[in-house]
Amino acid sequence: MTRRRLSLGGAAVVLAGAAAVPGASAANGAGAAGDRCEFTVQKDVPTTMRDGTVLRSNVFTPKGDGDFPVILMRLPYNKERAENIFYADPDFYAKACYLVVVQDVRGQYKSDGTFYAYRDEATDGYDTIEWAARLPRSNGKVGMYGFSYPGLTQWLPATLRPPHLVTIVPAFTSSDIYDGWTYEGGALYQSFTQSWPLFSLANSSVDRLPDGEKLSAEMNQASGDLFRKWYWYLPLKKFPPLYPKDERVAPYFYDWIKHPSNDSYWKRWSIRDRYPQVQVPSLNYGGWYDIFLNGTVENFAGMRAEGGTLTARQGTKMLIGPWTHGGSGRRTGAIDFGQDAVVSIEEVQLRWFDHWLKGARNGADKDPAVKIFVMGANKWRTADSWPIPGTAYTKYYLHSNGDANTITGGGTLSTSPPAEGEEPDRYRYDPDNPVPSFGGRFQASVPGGPHDQRLIEQRPDVLVYSTPPLQQDTEVTGPISVTLYASSSARDTDWTAKLTDVHPDGSSMLIRHGIQRARYRVSLEKPSLIRPGKVYKYTIKLWPTSNVFKAGHRIRLEVSSSNFPMFDRNPNTGHEFGTDRGTRTADQTIRHDPEYPSSVTLPIMPRPID
């Protein structure tokens, strides 16, 4: 096996994969860390869930004496592929002397039942974990892995405390199905929530229907027409490509639209509310440009603080690289972050599983709790907790003479509070001409990662505030938030913000973005409309990052009211969500004066990484 070296903030950590660890041994002496095994494969092995539904798995069983720990993946994306766009095939782990189980979730591919997103994953996962622990040649220790939805298929059963579950490695996944998966700041993740069922969930589940071939062909056609036609379709609650009148196809999508607030529909699947119920350690793997980044970070911090056992709290770790959803390479978006950004997930996972499932004394439990890639410096930083102790949360205030519109306007950022007499900035938000999404958190229809925002910054409905060229390197590592004091002519509207790194050549590379729907400014559970013309305080969460703004670069903040199709367009009407067939324009005003000091709060490291 090739050994790769990951340099983490001055300490070189070898991700040794299957390299032998002296003195390590597996239970019953079988499959010690570093051993190599031949294996057999059984396809479509049935197991019966508590309600009688039969799910099917591929089972990879090592040959040799003794019993072996189990590694389990449960996914809606076809067990024959086992997310091999990111992971090695299951053979890799079977050769390392693990009994590997890969299962189609309920209602997908070879498994029976009806698929409804999230609904059955906790109990089906529990039943599968306990079944896998009893398989021939299993030693009763079960670990899980998988990214995106298969991250949730780990967290959800973990909240039920299956006795044989030992550890999980959820990658690129969220802490809450409502906030940060389906909605953000009260706005719908439109591109994701519409394209995901069309490309995948609904498209695959209809194959078993008598007219499945026809339905799948029509969804494939609609997928190709999303930008030209379907992203613009209103009302959202009648989105035609997922067949609103045919409950066989994607009834969950229309339920998502029916529940725009964080109500009981969503709370039954929230991970963030259940950390004390999770009793096993987790390795949380994510990317700064992942759509579910905030959940990855929150799951780590939540488990460290509230996990259900001492082992779960102390054993939980986090690794964040400069990647989009399912990435691990050196290039993201328009930036090459260098060879140090390349990480082998197989080696990371194998080292983790060898420790927790085989008892290998390989130091995985003694690694720093936090390993993050610092963009700009292109180096790894380690820490014992998150946010990093000693972070200096620094306010940069918005300034202008009422002329911050476009990249050529007079908007500035500084740590000095606004003075008397600063004129507010104004723009008109037209939902029929929204600010286009370009870069940021990867979604199937939106280019992910850092991309140059200069074309977008030429729009008059985009306010631009920049610092002067920095005199020294400034490292921003941690959660970012924007405080806006704003008024609108509408009864409901949206506020968006972007943080960019402006290079000496003028390129404005996207670092972070966020959104806040006005009616959810106080609570995601209890929306309240605004009074036209009244100034309200809004907090826009831009989620965490880690980036060194180099000397000579500038820190830039963009403010607007749309980021489409990443988020749905607020029609500015104040009507019930998903019902509007048309839109209205809104006149927006951003205040930045002593009474209303709009600002962005940046987490500054006292000493930038060397």
C-alpha cells in the first residue's frame, strides 16, 4: 500500500492505512491491523426489518480463522457502487480483514418497501446493525461509514443506541434535516432539493413501478431543463417534474414545501437535539465548500460537549479540507490548493477503524481533535476544540456615502464604527432578475468552490464593501456572521451576504456565503412578517471557514437579496410559502450609522499559521 503524509500544522501525521502496528490485535486474534485477507462475496443477502420489510445487502466476508469486525454502509444510491465516486470499493476493506456490508435502503434498488426520505433510517439502521453483528464470522463489533445521505444513515440509528455499534465515520453530512440541509435561514435550498430527487432519489425509486421507465425518462428530460425552465417555475408547491399529484414518486418533496418552518415534521430527525443519545465516537469529515459543512462542524462540537458517554465525547474528531461535497483532492473551484490538500479517505478511515474495531494502538485516539486546512496558507492546522481557543472575534463595519452599489462603488470595510452622516445604501431587488449563483457550496446545478465574483459585483443590486489592501497576513478561522440593519418595501424578503478574498489582480474569490429570510429573523419555528419601511436587525450566518487573507489582498463583503438557484427567490409578497405564482420587486435599504452599525464579525487568529 502507498503511504501518504499529511502535514498538519507543523506535526507530520502518517495516514498509514493497513500498515502493521506492533502489538495490535483484533478480537479473537482474527484480522489484526495490517493483516491481509482473501474474501468471499454474497449478493443481495436479505434481512427482515421489524415491520417485516426485507432489505438486501452485499456481504464481503474475509477468509481465515476467527471472527472479524463489521464495516457497514447503508445508502439510497445503489449498493453495487457503494459511493465509489469517493471511497474505494468494499474490496479494499475486505482485504484489510473487515466483514463489509453494503445495503440498499428501504425502497431503493434491490430492497423492498417504499422509500420516503429519512423516515425509516433510524429503525432500519438499528435493525441492520444488530443483524450484521450476528452474521457468520462477525465478532459483534460494527462501525459505519458513508457520505452525504449515508452520513445520516449513521447518525440516525446511533441516536437509538444499538448495542453493537462501536463507531461511525459520517462524511459531508448535516446535523439537522431542516436547517442546513433543506432550508438555510428560512430559505429553501432550491437547486439541491429539486435536482436531488430528479437526478437520484425519485428517479431510482420509480424503476420498480409499472410505468417506471416512462417516469424516469421524463425526469431525465426535466433535469436537463432545470436552468432553462424548471427552476423558474411557480408555485413551488406544484413543481411539475416530481409529479405533485402522484404520491408514488416523491411525496417527501411536497412535504418539504408544506413545512417551511422548523416544526415537528423536521424535529423527529434532528441530530443536534440528540447528541446525549449517541454513545459512540465519530470521525467527522468535511469540506469548507460542502453544502453540509455547518452540520459537520456542529456535529463535532455537539458530540464533544454533549455526547452520551465519555468515550463518545473524548473520542470524537473532525477533519475539514478545502473541498466541495465528496472531494479530497488539491483543486476546488478555480483554486489549486497544492499537494498537501490531498488526503486519502481510505487511509484515514482504515486507521480509525483499526483503532476502534481492532484495538490497534496506532494513535488515532490521541490525534488532535481538530484538523483543518487553512486556505491561502495551504497548510493544516490542529487544535483541541472548536472554535479554536483564543480566537479574536473582530467586527468590520460597513461604510459608504450611499454609493456601495457595484464593484466600482464607494463601499468600504473597516474596524472603525460608522460616523454620523453616513448615507444608507439602496438597491431594488427583482425576483425575476435574481443574482445568479456562482461558486460556494457545491450543488449539482451550481459550480462549487471558490470562483471569481467580479461579474456578479457589477450588478447594481449588489452592494460591495472592501478593506484597503491588508498590511499583513490575516487568518480568518471559525464561524462568521453578518449583522445587517435593513428595511424593505416588502412584507417579506431575503438578505444575502458573501465574503470574498480579493487578490492583487482584482479577482474576488468566494470564501463564504449565507442568507436570511426576513420572516425568520427571530425564529425558524415561528415566522413573523415585517412592516414595510421599518428597520430590523438581521443576523446572517455565513458558516465557518479557515482562510489566510494575504498581505496585499483585501477582505470584501457583498450584500444583496438573492442567490439563485442555490436558494429560492423570495417573491416579496409575504404570502404562504410555495403558493405564489408571481413576484413583486422590493426596494431595499441598508443602514450603517451610529444607531444602526451594520457589520461582519470575523474570527481572527492572533497569530496566522506559519
